[in-house]
Amino acid sequence: MTRTQERSARIGAPARTVAGVVACSAAVQTGVLVVAGLVITHPPGGWWDPGERGVVAWLAAHRSPALTTASAWLSTLAFTPAIVAVTAVAAAVVLILRQWRGAALLAGAVALQATVFVTAAHLVDRSRPEVLRLDGALPTSSFPSGHVGAATALYGGLGLLALRAAGGGRWRVVVCAVAWTVPLLVAASRLYRGMHHPTDVVAGAVNGAAALWVVSRALSAGERRSAVPDAPGHRSAPPADDRAGGPVALVYNPVGVDDALLDQLAAAVTAHGHLPPRLLPGSAQDSGRAAAARAVADGARLVGACGGDGTVTACADALAGTDATLLVVPCGTGNLLARNLGLPTDPAGALTAGLGGPDRRIDLIRVEGDGLTARTAATMAGTGLDAAVMGSTRQGLKRRLGWPAYLLGAVRHLTDRHFALTVSVDGGTPVRRHVRMAVVGNVGTLQGGVRLLPDAVPDDGLLDLVLVQPHGLRGWAAAARSLLTGARRDAGPTAPVEHLRGRRIELTADRPRPRECDGDPVGDGRVLALTVRPAALTVRVPGPAPHATENAGGAQETTRAPADHRSSRTEEH
């Protein structure tokens, strides 16, 4: 096989993966939507009636010139010519920025929802509401709403791209919020103009959101396929500075990492000039800590933590204080450390970025408390609402939905009451607060760009504390604004969100409360004491090597030079 043929095969494999996932998902999506439409329009035995006619009739009876004009403009945003034009322009801009997956996400989601919409509309064939319709007779039926589906796929996709954009500025959240508001406004306008029943716009939104999710997951699957390096016999040459740095070991969570992904990760290691890595499964008892310690004892100088935040933390604890370097390979739900270090969320991409990136020394957290064995945290630990959500979110739901599963858990706990908490920072005078939750972190950004601890830096020798203590709807609104944007306009005990910093932070609740450490529940208790471990761990990060910096303790840090020796690797299952 020639080099050209090999290259074509490598490009074609992920393309076929994407096409296959989308095709299968489109068939399922269409079937579900058609069945739902037939149940709504032709309920068996007439046992169910959604009772929607009154809603549309009420809106038609309360029309006004201003609302009619506004609804016309909003509907125009989702008419086919506008959707095609905005999709083409947005995709072109994204391509100019060399983000072809973003362009594929927009175009693919819009095309998929349109295909499902046309098929479902033809098979269900629902009549439009019996009111004066402001847009006249359209060639398609009422169920589902094509306008809402197209708006959800397109503007929802633009919101996702904004959240994923590099830079971390507040504009990402603002753009995302505006983009995600458009489908809601379009849905309201379609109801107001008498073009759809309420279940039609709900089905349209589900269709658009499902198309966006399907294409996003398909592109991720294709990206993992494309991460496989050249075929045997054409292995890439090692980097010029010989960054192999000794044996490589990959500690993985056998529940979340399958054989196919392990093969991809091993191939990424060999593509960077290393011999095949040693593969060490972590145990359920210690999340991989013993395996990581054994890898270091056997001479590994690069240890990859392939799993969720629990696996990463266990490996970090084992490597802390040694001359081994941690490679963070996110394969879990939260993946907070990977996100805050700027690593790709794709496992093979993150490993590739780490293998070719510089070293960075970061802090860790020592976590103690009543009835709690002292342990290490790499990202965050807390008590209250966040810990309750972590504890009540089922593993199966997290595997199916990813981090949005936590949002469902959060809804169940929003009515949890405030509790009294005594806070002591660096041995100072304790202060008493009534909070919903308290979180101490070494990093600050959560999934979706939420800036829980906007000042947190993983290598400043300090811990950051946030106390979330809103009262009433206005308090929750102010807290949400602060957490989403990172704004800190208020301060003090009456503020919905209060921030503190220090090297040791002690939290004492009035009675036992849920507690979590790096996303894992650690049992209820009253006390949570957290102490920073400055510059305790060396990790690989993407990008150029940083300049020397001075941490909060006054010690100067520089990038650690990798070892230039190699030794043999073995594989262990």
C-alpha cells in the first residue's frame, strides 16, 4: 500500500464512522418522533388528549400589532432561506478559523434534523391549528415544527461552539445564552402565529437537540478513529529533543476504558517515539493508586491516568513528590483537571497533547475531616448542595448523558435548605455563614464554562473558597450570574456568592452534611479541612514551555527538563 493510499484509508475510516453513527441514529430518531406524533394525533381508543387547542386559541385572541411584528421577525430567523444562509456563513467562518469539526457540527445537525422533520411530517400528517394563521398555508404538516427544529440545531450549535471556543472570556457564556434563547423565541412566535400546537414545537425542539447531540457524538467517535497513527512500518520519528523520558505506563479504569480505546492510546504513545506502554488496570478499591505507585517503582517516568477524576486523583496522589510526570487522559464524566489545564476532552487527543507538551508543576489539596481518612484532591472538594448532587446522580445516567446528568441531580436538590457553616482561613478568626454549599478548589472552571472559582490557579500555592448562599429568586439569579460570568460585584456575608482564599481552610457544619472530593462522595460529616500542597505534582500540558514563575510562597518554578534515557517497556493486562 502506498503512502497516499494509507493516508486516504486513515481519512476514510473516521468519515465512515461518522456517517454510520448518524445514519443509525437518524433511523431511531425518526421512528421515535413518528410514534410520538401518532400517539398525540391518534391516541389509541381516544384515551388521551393533550388539550392544546385552548392555548393556541388564547394566543390568537390576544394578538397585538407589536407582538405580530416581533413574531414575524422571529419566524423569519427560522425560515429555510435564513437557516441555509446563516448555516453557510457560520460554517465558512468556522472553516476559516480551521475548525472543520465545528463547521461539520452545524451543517450536519441542520441537515439531520431537516431529514427527520420531512419524514416525520409526511408520516404523521397533522393538521395545523384551527385559528387564523398569520403565515398562510405551508406545504408541510404541523408536527413536528420544522422552524423550531432548525433553530435548535443551528443556534444551539452556535452556542456550543461559543462555549468550546478558546480564550475563556465571559463573552462565551453571553454568546451561548443569546444563541440558546433564539429557539425559545422562535417556538413562542410559531405558537403565537397559529402555525403549531404546543406539542409540535416541543417535538421540533427535541428533534433539533437530538440531531445536534447525534452529530456531536459522531464527530467525537470519528476524531477518536482519526487519532490512530500511521500504519506499522511508517511510524513517526521521535521528536528532535528526544522527549521520551523513560518508560511510559497507562493506568486505566477498566469500567470506562475498553480495549479499542486502549489500542488507540497505546498507538499514540508509540507514535511519539516511545516503545509500547505498560497497561495497568486500576482497582475499584483505590481507583488506580497502587497501579500508579507500582509503575513509578518499576521506573516509569511518564504515567497516564486514563479515567475520570477519581482515577486522575489517585494517580496524582501516587506521583506526588516523585520525579515522574502525570499525563492526564480524560475518560470520565467531569474531567475537571484536563479542562482546567487546557487539554482536549478527547482521550487520544489529550494524550497526544501531553506527550508533546511541556511540564508544569501544580498544587494538590490534602483533605481531612471527621470520619474521613486523609486523602488527596487535585481539583475541588466541598460540602452541601454540590456533594448532595454528586451522591445522588447514578453512574448509569452519567455514562449515558455525560456531565449534563448532574443538572438533573441539581434540580432535585435546589430546595435543600441553608445550613450553618463556620469557616476558618489560615487559622484566623472563624466566621459563621448560612450557605447552600461551600467548595474549595485548586482550579476554578466547571463544565459548560461555569467559573465557580474565577481566581483559582493550579500553581499559585493557594486554595480558593466559594460560599454559595442565595436567598429567594433574586439571590439565585445573582448567584447564577456570578457563577456563569465569573463576576464578583458583591462581597461579604449577605452576598449570594462569597469568595475567600488561603493556604488552609477549615469548614465546620452545624450537623453532618454530604461531602465530596474531586466529584466522589466521601460520606457525611461536619468537618472538612483542606490544606494546599504547593508544587506537589508535575503534569504535562499542551502548548509551549512556560517561563519561570514565582508562586505564592516565594519559590521560583521552572519547567523540569525530561530525562533523556529510555528503557524497555512491558505490557500487563
